[in-house]
Amino acid sequence: MTNLYDLSDDDLKALFARWEMPAFRAKQVSEWLYKHKVTTFEAMTNLPKALRERLAAETRLGVLAQAAEQHSAESATTKRLYRLPDNQLIESVLMEYEDGRRTACISTQAGCAMGCVFCATGQMGFARHLTDGEIVEQALHFARLLESEGDRLSNIVLMGMGEPLHNYENTLRAIRRLNDPNGLNIGQRHITLSTVGLVPEIRRFAEEALQVGLAISLHAATDSERSALLPINRRYPIRAVIEAAAYYVQRTGRRVTFEWALIRGENDTVEQAEKLGALLQGLLCHVNLIPLNPTNGYNGAPSDPLRVDAFQATLSRYGVSSTVRVRRGIDIQAGCGQLKTEVLRRERRRLSIN
Ligand code: SAH
Ligand code: SF4
């Protein structure tokens, strides 16, 4: 059955053309989907009853079924687990900041094929790509929640489960609909895509003439160290990743962000900060330093605060700006892939008790 959130404006028009309905029905339906964010076909009151019935019989209004939710008042973070029709589980997180930003962190794949050793999603392996509708719908649910409270979703980060550039086509379709004034109407500059560093896709993404923010997961400044953490580095080594980042800056004029999960005793020495500083010197970029969020499948710990400070001070000697980001919602397993791991563990325990 067609998920209406998988259809672009043109796809919707084509559907109504096939059904021999006037084209303006597409516009009406699109408004119900993205502007009013209705949850039933009955709510689409300006459509003839017969059309509502046909839509209800032949299409569906989204596919995400909420399977768990955790809210942390302390970190103003809401984490949701959704079940998809084929039983896959995906996560999204809403973060509410004091400056008013409301940021949805959404998934692009069920699982991930990249196998980064410290990542809970990587530890699960790859299940499948999400459709564009499944990506968009995660943001839509939070937008609906916020609007019911008189608030508004302001930012989107494609930093949940999965590697967005491995699911290039669907991710791009999703970005276009999230950005579309007739879609969720989130400004391109308020959308950020995070990638493990798929070089050809970064270059392709640079050609799309978008103003979307790009974040690249670096985590190490030498190829041997990076390959040990991020296996994809064997295919796309650091030099190629930095060149692709520079190309993105050149094409878009936008500053690129590099992410660095600080792992105690692994990648948090002053020497490593110097290597990173030398690597990034002169590039229009910023570094996000994120103390590691421990996961069951990886025997690593977050760096001590003093180490973090020394790392940051070293970067600034190279003229490289950085921010230390405390992972939000650590109390509710808000590291990507962690709520799913936790819920599956609970389910297995329940099964083995019964
Ligand atoms: N696949 C993309 C986006 C999803 S991961 C990517 O890798 O960039 C989002 C970010 O979380 C990445 O920077 C990733 O390296 C980081 N990350 C994954 N597991 C983490 C952990 N346990 N602690 C800290 N950061 C983690
Ligand atoms: Fe995939 Fe990103 Fe996790 Fe690596 S860090 S396994 S690319 S989701």
C-alpha cells in the first residue's frame, strides 16, 4: 500500500491524474499531510467523502508505530523508538535548547553497514535503507508534538541510526521535502547531514547546490588509527575525506563540521590534537568534541575533562575552533542505537522468562 509520505509533490499529482481527479487535490492533500499534519483521512474535510474513502483503502498516512518513548526533563530530550511495518526498529530524538532551538535527530537506515567499532548502530549491522517517507515522518511526528504545545520544530540533524550518504537517493528526497515550503518548511541552513566520510557521495552532495550543513565523523588524524575505529577509512582515507570536505566548502560556501568522539587513552592526547590541528589548519571548519558515549559492544570510556580541555586548547593554537558537546540524554540512552539495543534486550529477557 502506498505510503503518502513517500510521494513528492509530482508523485502526488501523478496519483490523482491516474485516479482522474483534478490536480488541485494534490495540493489539498499535501496541506493536510505537512501543514495540518492530520492523523486520519476523515480529518481531510475539504475532500469529497468518496475520495477520502479511496485514499483510506489504497494508501496509508505514514508507517511509524511508536514502540517506546523516554523523556529526560533534565536534558530536555525526548527519545522515541518506532516500529516499521516489517518490524524494523528505528530511533529519533528531540532536543529542546534554551535558546529556543528544537532539533530532531532522525535516522536514515535501520542499522548501519559501516561498522564503526564504538557505535551501537554499527554493532547491530545493516538491515535496510529507510524510504524518504520513513525519514520525513520521524521529523513530522516531533513537529506535530511541538505544534500541539504552541512550539515549532526548528532544526533537523540526520545523525540518528544509519549512514545517510549510503542511502543517498532517499535521503536527498527527504531533505528536499523537509525543506519544501509545502513540506515541513525547515530552512536548508537548519538541516545538517552527518556522514562517516563517503567521499564520492560527499562530492555528489556538494553538487546539489543546497545550503545544508555537512558534518564529517573524523575521530582520528592518522589512517592507521582511523581505520581501527572506522573500517570505511580503508576505502576512503583521511586525505581524500579532507579534500572532499574542502570541495564541499568551495561549492557551498558553508563551514564544515568535524566530529571527534573523545575516547580515553585512545584519541585524546595533545599529540593527536596537534595532528588534527595540522590537518585542518586553514580549512573553513569547526570541530565538535564529544566525550564517548559508552556502549556494550565497545570497551572504551569517555575522556577525562582535563584531557578534553587540553585537546581543545591545542586545537585553538592551530587556529581551529571547537566546541565540547556533552551528549544529551545520556540518562535515556540517547546515543544513537542505544534505546533499540536496550528495548531488544528487555524483550529477549521477557521472552526467556515466559
Ligand atoms: N552515520 C553518520 C551519522 C550517524 S552517527 C556518521 O557516522 O556520521 C552520528 C555521530 O555519532 C557520528 O559522529 C558518530 O561517529 C557518533 N557516534 C556514534 N557512536 C558514538 C558513541 N558511542 N559515542 C559518541 N559518539 C558516537
Ligand atoms: Fe554507521 Fe555512523 Fe554508527 Fe559509523 S557511526 S556505524 S557510520 S551510524
